[in-house]
Amino acid sequence: MNPNDAENHRSYSHYLQVRKRFDEALEENRRSLDLAPLDILGSMHLAWLYSDARDGDKTLQQAERVLEMDPAFTGAYLYVARGNELQGKWTEAIAAYERTRGVYGRGYLSGVAHAWAASGNRLQAEAALATLKKFSKENYV
């Protein structure tokens, strides 16, 4: 592995993440970002790592950093939503999911359905689930 290749470190970080070796994954991702600090994919991967490690505060902070780098990077709102979910902030999570509507169909529908259900709004959750089921007939879910 080329020690100066940011993509290699990010890929290895992902491997470690899948293995639930979060401390090592974070270290590799930091190496990746040290080599390529403006790499938006490395920055997004860091938000994903924090999400998988169930650290809502850091997930939210990192997703917001990505949006500072590129306000049009809509995928970051999925992690804004996830960070809020991990903190039990359902209204904020739902609002962030709404920012992804039409761009990330599966992520939006599954995320908003979960947030509505977890917040106790059964009617909205069932409606979102019905839409997700319909979506799944033509798309991978």
C-alpha cells in the first residue's frame, strides 16, 4: 500500500469500519484526511464512521463540516439526520431527511419512516413505509 495515497487509507478505513474496528478505522481515515484535507469523500466517510460508532454529536458535527465544504453535497444531510436521530432529536432529523427528498430515494424514505416511527408518529411512519414499499417494486431497497 502506498503510504501517501489518501484513497488507500480511506478504503482501508472502510474495511476496518465493516469489521467494527472503529478506533483503527478512525485512525486510518484521519491519515487519509491528513494527506488530502479537501477530499470531500474522506470527510463524508468520517461522518459515516461516527454514525456507525453511534456517536451522534460527532456525526452531526462532521456532516456540517462537509456542508461547509460544499453546501450542494446533499448526501451530507443523511448524516445530519442520522446524527440528530442518535441524539433523539426527531424534528431536526426529519427536517434533514426532507432535504434529501428526490435525490436519495431509498435513504430518504427509510430514514424518514424510521424517524417518524421513533418519534411516535405512527400515521406518518406508516405512510412513509407504504411509499417505501411502492418504491421497492422498482428500486433496490
